[in-house]
Amino acid sequence: MSRRSERVSEAIRREASLLIKDEVRDPRIGFVTVTKATITEDLRNAVIYYSVLGDDKAKSLAKKGLSSAVNYMKTELGHRIKLRYTPDIRFKEDKTFEHAERIEAALKKIKEEKMEDRNAH
């Protein structure tokens, strides 16, 4: 990724986060955190990754709310980030935290099983 793409990605992440927190007034969007943004080298397409605090219903509602806010977000990002073309944006749920929790739980279980094996002998 070029230095320019990195700067634009970071600007998109920062501005999208502010927009969701302060301006998007969709009640379906609860506790959403923008975790990162990526953009293609030609700066035409961006993916905004987010995580949601809550259960599957909260995640589903947040996804619908963000989908309906795409056009507003694109317009606002176009005003805030000066680029020749405003990139098309797409939201994608970031499941990194969930993966990390599952790995942590699996490692904890393995460690507990080893301790039980030692205590049994």
C-alpha cells in the first residue's frame, strides 16, 4: 500500500468514526466502533471495518443501519476529505476481536486440561 493510500485510509477511518458517533442518527446503529479502513490504490473503493458491542441482533441492526447510511457517509466523506473522486464505500464487520476471544478460550481450555492431566498422575 502506498503512503498516500495509507494516509487516505486513516483519514477515512477517523472521519467515518466521527460521523457515526456524532452525526448518523439511526437508532439501529448502537455501539459501533470503526476499527480500520482500507482503500484501493486508485482511491476509488474503500472498505470501512467496524465492530459492534452486543449480541447477534445488535450486530444485524447495526449492519442494516450502516447500509442505509452509506450514501450520506459517502457525501460527507467527500466534503471532509479532499480527493478528486469520492471513493465508493462499503462496510464490513471486523471479527478480529471475536477470533481473538475464541483463540484465548481454546488456549485456556488446553491449559486447564494439561493441569488436570498433571494432577491425575
